[in-house]
Amino acid sequence: MDGYFASRLHHQLRENVRHFAETEVRPQISAMEAARGVHQELSRLIARQGWIGATIGRDHGGLGVGHLGKTIIIEELARVSGAMGAMVQASQLGAAKIVHFGSDEQKKTWLPPIAAGECLPTIAVTEHESGGHVLGMSASAVRDGDDYLLNGRKVYVGNSHIGDLHGVVVRTGPGSRGLTAFLVESGRPGLRVGPQQPTMGLHGFGFGELIFENCRVPASNRLGEEGDGLAVAYSSSVLYGRANLTAVSLGIHQAIVEETTRFSAERIRYGQPLHELPSVKLKLGQLQSRLMTARLAAYHAVHLLDQGLPCDAELMNAKLVNVESALDSARNAMEIHAAAGLFTDRPIERYLRDAHHIFAPAGTSDVQLLRLAEVALGTAKGQWSQRLSDVVRMEPAY
């Protein structure tokens, strides 16, 4: 598939990320699994490779490799560690708000350090009470002279515990035009991070709570105008969130197939490799078929996005197909491993746990299906990918 969607230099990017993941990330997995906490040093080391700046233009120090290059980076990291793939995608998602909505001054100030790995950005939208219903949020910002006072709580914030710059969407008025986005530095008085909670998987990555208590933010930190917050939230989720999480699922899926084929070749039953059993061979064929279909959906969607073409439906479908395929393949892989898969000396149970984490963010599978039904019925409400195509389109670096 590299010859169809990707060039020779995209292939080189993949080799570079894979080598790093194997030599620098894989040795840390046991420690991350044991600690079940955020691995700050490894996260910073990965950021310094410049990969957070995948879709940041070269004029601001970024790689400028577009969404396909971004997908390859996340996929290769997630193939070794879903947690580190999630870490990179979360900060790339955080960078999106500045790329799309930042002023010239904000771009000059923040994009170069983000691209250099000196600043990890986040995006903070979700709240306990409203969940994925963005318009139901209650966290607020009130104008106070040249500043705003922010109050409220945001949850499931990727890289919450290591983030340096939080992109926060809060309510400044009623209705859909009453949401506004701000850049909030992590050290600002009135902002604190909630205690880290243990999770089922993605150990090494943190997605926690940000608490704002009369947090004073200058008006110059506002992203766009008052009322642009809904566009910031939706565009980040639609254009980056779905594509990024698709890439994490794809990397985990690749790891599932590789580990399961390796296991079925090493394990001997009835005097022959386990994969010679017809029932096992059929399952392996199903794993491979799902992986090929999932990768095609993923690459096709981000290829369209890089071309500036309408592709909201393709991005929805890519996330749906990749998440559901990875979960189905993880279950089949556990069936092939049988009791051996229940022990932590093999990574298959980690892949199963990690795969479940990708289901909810940027819309569950039911949400994607509902939106795809609107596409089928002709009732879909515009295309975010088309509205922002001029911003999304990147000069090809590869």
C-alpha cells in the first residue's frame, strides 16, 4: 500500500519511527505496565523527535508531512506501545487548534516549541455531566477587563499530567454560539490537575481532569473570536481526533496480527505448528483480512484530507472500521492463545486492554454509525473537512 498512498520518503519515515519504537519504547513497556502511571521521560523523548509537529508547516519548524505522515507516526508507535501512540496523537490533536484557529502571534509563539518537542499541548472539551455532548458543557469564562476568569472542570484530557499548554473550550454565552476556546498555560494560578486515576490499559499515558477555579487568562490567549469554540471543538475532533485514534487502533491491530502469527508458529500441537489446525488458520486469515481492510480505510481517509477534499464520512468510517476490527481481532487472538493469553508474560492481553480505550474518544461506534446514516439519508449537516480545507492542505514534504 506504500506505493499507492505513500512515497519512498513516507516509507523512510516509517522505518525511522519503527526503529525508534523498537529500541527506545519497547524496553520501557514492562516498567510502564508495572507503574500504571504516566511515563514523563519517555513522552518527552518522543516529543523531541519532532513528531508532534507532523502537520505543522515547515515555516513554523514542523515536519509538514500532513495527515498521512501523522498516521504513519502514530501507527508505528502504537504497534509497540498503544500508550505512546496515544500520547503523540493527543498532543498532535492539541496542536490542531493553533494550526487552524491561532492568530499569527499565537502561531509564532507556540508552534515552533511544539514542533521541537519543548511544549506538549492538549485539548480539553469533555465534562463529566455532558460527556460527548459538547453543547451541554457548563465550564465557563467571564470577561473581566482585559482578562477572562475560567471556572469548571474538564475530564479525559489526553496528556493532562504532562501538558504544557491546554486548549480549553468553555461557555461564554448561551447556545451554539456561546462557546469560546482559550490557550491556558499549565502553570497559571487557578488551574490544577486532578489526581491520576488507574485505568484498564494504555499504561504510560494519562488522560485526567483539569480544574479551573477563577483561573485568570488574558484575552490575547483566546483562540479566534468569542463564539468560535464549537468550531474549535468539532474541527479538532473530526479532522484530527478520528484520524488519530484510527491510527492508534491500526497500530494495535498490526501488533495483534504479528504476535498471534508468531505464537501460532511457535506453539506445537499434535506434532505440528498450531497454525496448521484449520480452525486456527481460518482465524488468522480473518485477522489478516480485517487488518488490510482497516488500513485501506485509514489511509484513504487521510489521503483525501491531505488533498483538501470533503471526507467527513470517510474519517467516520475509518474510525469505526479500525476500532471494531481491532477489538474483533483482539478477541480472536485471545481465543487462539487460549489460557496462554491470560498471563502478562505475553503482550496479547495488553493489546486487548489497550484496544478498548480507543472506542469512546471522538465518538463511539454508535455515534459514527448515526452520522453515517445521515450521510446515507442525505441529511448530513455540512462537512468540516471542506470548511477548513484551505487550512488542512499541506505542502507535501515527502
